Amino acid sequence: MLFLPLEFWPYPMPVFLSFPLRSLHAWRAACGVVGLTVLLAGTGVRAETPFLVGADVSALPVFERHGAVYRQNGRAGEALQLLRGAGMNCFRLRLFVAPNQQGIVTNDLAYTLALAKRVKATGAALMLDLHYSDTWADPAKQFKPAAWEKLSFEALVKATGDYTREVLARFELEGVAPDYVQIGNEITNGLLWPDGRVEFANDQDPAAWQRLARLLQAGVDAVPIGPRRPQVILHLESTGNVARTRWYLKHVQEAGLRFDVIGLSYYPDWHGSIGDLCGTMDAIATEFHQPIMVVEAAYPWKNDVHWKEKKNLNWPLTPAGQRQFMQEVVAAVRAVPDGLGRGVIYWHPESVAVPDLTVWVGGSCALFDDRGNLLPAADFGRAPDR
């Protein structure tokens, strides 16, 4: 049996996994299991720790306002309930500080609270993705909120902590406290540029990491402590680059930053093959022994101009190919050494073609087809033969 340290476990006693997770192929045969079976030491009682299978549905109200109708077998339904019925148990929502309300850059506090209430009403877990920006934050851009632009570094650290604390207090007040909180979005190059920017290719400035560590610590310290404390996620995107991912996590470790889950993005056209994903997860699980989730993944269900000459599209660009891809991602995460794989979140399943709205990759990566019908890949967390 495998001992799982208390700092990675939500229960008030040591626990032991009831089986080793060493082989991707061995686990695939059993990947219909929803959670990891555990034995609570000294009790003889078995319990389940949830394996998250879900989606980021942050733009859903915008699509609904633009006329999107979501269906199953031609019958209209509520999108979150349709995804729940397919087996999803978690929904992720992003939060911008002061978005411009253009397109799907609408995720301010009021909007996100309203959508969080819909998520909680389904009984699913809620993951909150704090961008610390007025717009998209990713490896190519981490813009400060306009209101923070002229702050000194010390004031920026304070603003990061105050904002995080106030947001989470509001979610608690509204009865929709998140179960997971991302401190930043795809922050392998840091966040709140230029103050919190770091670079793998030119890592020559120790002070840069000291600044980033202080900003991240301000966010982490603002997460409330207690029995209902959300799990804190650090979200990286360098899934196909083991060296870059290790570099980041070693700096985090050296800074003494405490968090609960390593979040990864995995898009094969950017990050490589399933083998690349497995290699990265295995390496960081072995070295850092932290729980790991893929908090963003997607794959096209149809071929169109967006996918011309893209690399690593090793599954058919069909509904069946999309489902196969996602099931292999789930199997890979479930196979992470020592049971440290904890979940997979699909990116933007609601992105169907609608009038007067620019839709990501033309709707080709949605989990609903062009008529709004739920696609087979929506049940990606279930065993392949179901």
C-alpha cells in the first residue's frame, strides 16, 4: 500500500491508497472508476476522494443571450444539467477584475457570482480561476488591471491580497464558496507584468522570482483557512516541456510557497503528444509529490480551416475522435504515479456557433455540435466501453 502524506489529504487522519497507480495501460482497463478507493487507517472504512471531470463554462450566459440552445438527442435542455448528466462533477469559472464587456470578456464579479449559483445548484464542485487582469491572462500576456497599473510594487502586493480576500469573502457571503481557487491563469511566465514576470529562457534575475513569489504568496495567504478552505491551484501551461515545468516548480519550492494542486493545460497542437503529457506529469509527480490536474484541455470534433497544418492531431477530427482523445487524457491523469492525478477540466464546451459573436475555433472544439446537440465526448470521464 502507498502512504499519502496528510498535507495532500482532506481528511483528519492518515490514509492509504488501496492499490498502486504505476501503469497507464493497467489503469485504462479500470478508468471507469469515479474516484480513488482509499482505506482510512485504523477504521476499516473505505471512502472515495473525487476525481474531477468537468468543464470551464465561463461564457455560457453570453452564448445563451446570443441564442444558443443546448440539446440532447434533439431535445432542448439546460447546458449545465446536460453536462452533469454526462458525468461531469466540476465546473470552472474565470474572473476578470474589470472586463470591457466585449464579446465573451464579461466575467466580472456580478456575472461570475450569478453563474456560480447555477453551478452550485447542480451539485457540482466549483473551481474559480482568478486572472488578476481585466482580460485574458496567458503565457503571452499578463496585463495588470487598469486600476492597478500605477501602483508601487508594495502596493501591488497588497492589492493582490486584498482583491483575493474580498472576492472569496463575497463568494462565501453569497453561499457559493469555491471548492478550488486558481491563483492566476497559465502563469509559467509569471503574472501582473512587468512586476511579476519571469522567463525560463533568460532566468538571470533572482529578484524577479522574489517579486513573483511575493505576489503569489499574497494571493495564497488571502485564501481563508478552515475546514471549508478551497484547494489552491497553481496553473502552468508548459505541459510538453518537462525542463520548463520543473524549473518553475523548483523556484516555487525554493520560495516556500504552499499550495495544494499543480494545474496544467494540455492542447496537443501546442503541447505535444499524450506521451509528452505523461512524461511531464510523471516527472513532476515523482519530484514534487503534489496532486496534479489538467485544468484545460480540448480537441476538435470536426475538421475545418482552423486545423490546417496543425501538429499532433493524432486522433480523428470527428465526434468519436474527440471522445477518444479526452478519454486518453483522463487515463493519463489517472495513471500519474502515487495516485496524484486528480482530474481533467474541458475548455469552453459551450462555444457553439451563434450569430453576432466570434466563436473560438468556429465551434469545432465545443462539446455540442452545430445544432447544439451534446456530443459523445461530453462523457469523457466514463469508461471507453460505456
